[in-house]
Amino acid sequence: MEWNIAAECISLVMLGIIWVYARKGSRLPSLKNRIFQWCVMVTFSAIFTNILSTVMIYNYVRIPMWSTLVVTMIYFVLTPLMGLAYFLYTLSVIYTDSSQIRRIVSVGIIPGAVYTLVILSNPFTNWIFDLNMNDGYIRGPFISVTYLVFYAYCIASIVFTFANRRQIDREIYRILAAFPVLAVAVIIVQQVYPSVILSGSAATCALLIIYLHLQNRQISIDYLTNVPNRQELLDMLGLVLKKTPKKTFVLAVVSLRDFRQINNACGQQKGDEFLKAMCQFLQKTHGGSNVYRFSGDEFALLFTQEDETQIKKCVETIQERMEQPWQIDEFHFKLNVVIGVVQYSGEGESLEKLINSIEYAVSQAKSGKCGQICYCNKEMLESLERRRKVIRILKEKLEDESFQMYYQPIYSVRSGQFYYAESLMRIPDSPIGPIYPSEFIPIAEETGLIINITYVILNKVCKFINCLMSKGIYIGSIHVNFSAMQFSQPNLAERVLAIIEANGTPPSAIKIEFTESTLAENPQLVTDFALKMKAHGIKMGLDDFGTGYSNIATVINIPFGTVKLDKSLVWVSMKNENSALAVRNLTRTFKELGMKVVAEGVETEEQRKLVVDFGVDQIQGFYYAKPMPEVEMETFMLAQSKKEQRC
Ligand code: C2E
Ligand code: CA
Ligand code: CA
């Protein structure tokens, strides 16, 4: 019989290419990846022995018969084993629990094992094939068993895929369902035309589909830097935590500061080249592997051996390198990095906790609270835990709108009355005790919760104003604090107007306070918003003036009614004459520009005298009143209304 092995030879080359690329791809030693490697190996060996056996059978007269027999037997064992390998691969994709796979495999392996025994006994039975010096190779009466076993595994793959279709991602489902069908189709062609050997091509096609869609580097490798991506790191850590939960390791994240500047100054392409160069440097420093692209401008280094000197040396090398300039073509630049380091203690922390810890360490390093490198120690983990609790409390309080509002009256110098007040959010009781604004406001801002919190506060303030008005208590306006984040909301003006309108509160009774740093960050957004608010009669006030490095030209052009001098300006003016002179002149300038000036943080009689002397219009401070809950504020305002009436 004549055989055509051209397709097999091409398949062998293709398979070789897949093998090389698959090895370069995901390094994750997961069951799925290991079985994929096994599939490639078995298929490669099956095709190789098939080609070899065909050549040997052609030349059986010149080659010792026993060697042809051995190679042919290996080929016959491996061919249906390819089916078994794909079946196992299918199981590894469907089931994440290896004990489930083990149970199915213990049954599923039986046909393969029986078939292998049949092949091993073939020299005595000649059931599958016969090889002799007179006729060469002769097909045995049960040669179809080889194909049947292969079909059986392909069908089993289809059945398991179909049965678990709801658990599997649609894309993966389609691929898992397609590749055994394809393999079966090719083998049917092979049976119809036995002279064209196609079994290897069928297997190679199946592997190619799997490789391109499931095992592809895209999933695990970052295209730009050619190192594994964040998902691969998460998978790797997940695997390490699951398999060796007691093993300690160290994870470091190197975060580039102001990387955006390179893109802005030199263009995106140069930025990309810098990232590649940086990544190569990290790979060299960290000994090649275990460098991951953690995010756009962050790289993770995984130290699987917890060797303190190695880690220290690596960190020092990075720091030293970052002190030197980088050269990308004609551009030279220097960039700073911060490094967050987390040690996994082998105490069974979850992957989520580990990632939160490293992100926290990086954010702490970025904030400069612990220098350029931040080791996430026990203390920090505790504060991270507290932060998590605060977030939970904020979410709960936001959900049922149960945080409390305090109000601090603001004294008007000319009238000697309290017509205004600032609303201040408070959490006086919670499962972790009282939480102060200095703690929860930054957290609410970082998590974006402040956006909805502010809408709830505005609603509460409107209701409070309505309540005072219904009791005949006069209030000029209540100030509501708006964080910088609020201005990122595209429909901010509409939401604010809708809340005020829904409550039927006079718009002039609301004053929106935003800080100087908010203005410095988003001058255009704030200006546009202020104009809209002014058009509807809502007031705007600049808070914390003197702390935010805003452009004075922007400040004087925004239509807001008041400028609140930050407490620090008041306090420093007490000690320093030059500061006092500057604040006095600033106050005059703002007043000449038609704004009212508020002094904040006035605690003593001396401070009061000083700010009155500066010419401020209003005073807010503990000297007059501390922030107080709604009921007390109502009593305070009522008392003052009565006093006013008596006057
Ligand atoms: P802020 O907007 O500058 O609010 C004024 C802060 O100064 C308040 O602190 C107030 O209690 C405090 N204060 C007033 N008079 C004096 C004084 O004479 N001496 C001293 N030492 N402090 C005085 P509080 O309530 O702790 O709030 C701190 C910051 O938290 C606020 O600064 C504001 O930035 C933020 N915050 C508070 N409540 C809210 C809110 O409802 N929304 C937003 N977005 N931020 C808020
Ligand atoms: Ca304020
Ligand atoms: Ca302030």
C-alpha cells in the first residue's frame, strides 16, 4: 500500500512552531497549561513516529524488523492517546477543582489503558497490524479500534463540554465544542482515503485552534513589554496561595512617577520605548523571569524565595538606576519611582487581601508618607483593615442616608448676627467608634463615594433649611462642601438644581463651597459650573484660600460671592507681621472686587480682633460656636432670632 505523508510532515513543522511559542507564552504551571504542553508533546511524538514508521515500513527489507515493529507500535499507542490528551485538556478547562478531574480521569483512562494492552499484545495476536519479511505491513482485522478509541475520547470531550455549557464562557464553549468535531471529521476522511495520512493534521489543527484561542500569549503576555501581564500575575499568585499556602514570598510593585510627562513631552511612541527599556532593566535586575506589567506605569516583581539581601539589592539597584537619566533617541529624561513591598507571611491571606495590600503600599509610597519605598508592615495592614471598615461604614451610611449633619454658625461682623452656617458631615458613632472627617473624607474622596454622599448632604441641608423656615427662623444661607471629584460629574448642575427644586428650597439659601485646590485642578469646569449656579441664584464660595496654589487670575474671574481665608492664614498672621500684611491686603483686594471675605479658624479674642481689623465680613470659628447637631443648631438660631426681635 502507498501512503502520502506530505500532510504529516507539514503538520510536524507547524506543531514544532506551536510548541516553541507555547513554551514562550504562559509560564503559569497550572493544570491546564501543563496538559496543553502534554497534548503538544503526545501529538508531536505521534506524528513523528507515524512518519518514521511509514519510512521504515517502505524500507522494511533494509531495516531490522524489530525496530520497525517498535516504532509502529509506539505510533499506534500514541494516536488514540492524542484523543485522551485532548479529553484531559477539555476537563482542565471546564473544571477548576482537580479532585473532580481526577475522578473522571480514573474512569476515562480505562479505554486508553485497555487499548495500550491490545497494542502491546499485537506482536502475538496481529489484531491491529502485522509486519513480516514477506508482505511488509498488513492491516489487522481490528485496526478500526484505534480510530474508535480516538472517536470515543473526542465524543467524551463533546459530551462534557455540552453538559457543562452553562459554566463555561461562550467563546471557550465554542472552541471546546469545535475542536473534537474537526478532529473527528478529518479522521473520517482518513478512513475513507486510507492512503492519505491525516491523523496528525487533524490533531495539529485542533491544537492550533486551542492555542490561538485559549492558550494564546495575548491572554498572558503584555504586548508592549513582552512580559506577563497583571492577569498572569494574579493567576500565578492564586496558584501559589492554593498549592503552597504556607510558603512565604515577597511581591514588590515599582510605580513610575509622572510617566505621563514623557508621553506629553516626547510623544506616545517614545513613552512606549521607555517602558520597554524600563522593563528590560527590571528583568535584568531581577534575573529575567517574574517581572510582570502590573498596570500602565507599574511593574510587579515576584520574589518566590524570601531572601532579604536579594530583595534589598534589587530595590537599591532600581533606585540607583532611576537617579541616572534615561536616553531614548535624542531625548534625555529622569524619572522617579516609588516602590511598594508586601511580604506574604504564609498565614493563608487571600489573594484579594494581598493585592489590596500591595496597592495600598504603593499608594502610601506615592503619597510620600513612608518615603520612596513602602514596606507594607503589620501596622500598615491594620490601617488598611481600618480603611476597609471605614469604606464599609460609609457605604452603609450612604445606603440608608444615616450619617449626621452638624452645622457651624458663621458670624456676620457688621450686623453682629449669625445668618450663615457651614454644614459638616459627622459619623459620631459606628461599630469602630466615632470617625472624624479628617479620616473619612479623604477615604470617601479616594473611593468616589463622596459624589453620592454630597447629593445626600445637599438634600439633608435643603430639608433643614425648609424646617427652619417653616418655624419662622431666618437663615441667610447654609454652605455645602463640594469635593474636587464632584466636578467630574457631567450632569452635576442638573442634579444639584433637581435636588434644590424637589425640596422647594430657595436657591439663594444654598452656598456651594469648593476648595482652592479644586479650582486649581479644574478651573474651566468650576467656572462653567459657577456660572450655571449663579444664573439660578445659587451662591458659590471659595474655601481654604491660601492652601491650593490656584492662579489668582482664575480666582478673581470666577463669579463667587465669598472667599474663605484658610485657618492657617489667620493663625500665621498672629505670629508674622509680613503674613498679616499680605492677608490684610488680600482681604482688601477681594472686597474691592465685590466679594465677601470670611475668616475661618478664629478661636481667641486676639484672633477675632485681628481679622476684624483686616476688614473681613464674616467670621467662622470656635470663638463663636463649634459645629453642632441639627437640634442644637435650631435652638441656637431660634435664640438669635428672638434676640434680634428684642433688639
Ligand atoms: P472645611 O471645609 O475647611 O471645614 C471647616 C473645618 O474647620 C471643620 O472641620 C470645622 O470644624 C473646623 N473649624 C471651624 N472652626 C474652627 C476653629 O476655630 N478651630 C479649629 N481648629 N477648627 C475649626 P471638620 O468638620 O473636622 O472638617 C474638616 C474638613 O473635612 C472640612 O474642612 C472639609 O474639607 C471636610 N468636610 C467636612 N464635612 C464635609 C462634607 O460634608 N463634605 C465634604 N466634601 N467635605 C467635608
Ligand atoms: Ca468648607
Ligand atoms: Ca475651610
